[in-house]
Amino acid sequence: MSANEARLRERSEKEPNISYNMFAAGESPGEQVMNITPQLTTCSLLPMGAAWDATTEKVRVVTIDSPLASGPILQHHVPSHR
């Protein structure tokens, strides 16, 4: 996840309708090891087989309801086409 953060930040600065959060959603809050593929396209807290050639990274885990308690975490913006 951290390998993608610079690209995500750059994209969200250029496009105001894009936002991101650097955490995983899980059953309980804390930290877990996330499996990440070399192409950075697939990430999972679940075990991945050796064929995925995944690396691991410790990530912050939150329950899905905790970020929602402080308001929406996802915002959808539809530009007007005039």
C-alpha cells in the first residue's frame, strides 16, 4: 500500500473528486500483514499462494463502521456536462 501512496496523493491533488484512505477494513481494529503483488494491483489480508509472488506489509486495520462514525469516507462527484 505504501508504494502506491505517492501516486494516489498526486492523483487526488489533480482531481478533487478522487480521495483515498491508507487502511484496510477487517473484523477488528489493529494491525495485520497485507499481501501485495509485485504489480501493486492485488492486495489482500487473506493468505495468497506462492504463485502470486507477494510481498508483505504491516497495515492499519479498522472496522468498516469506525471511519463512517465521523462522516462519509467516500464522496462521489458527477461533473456537469454543459
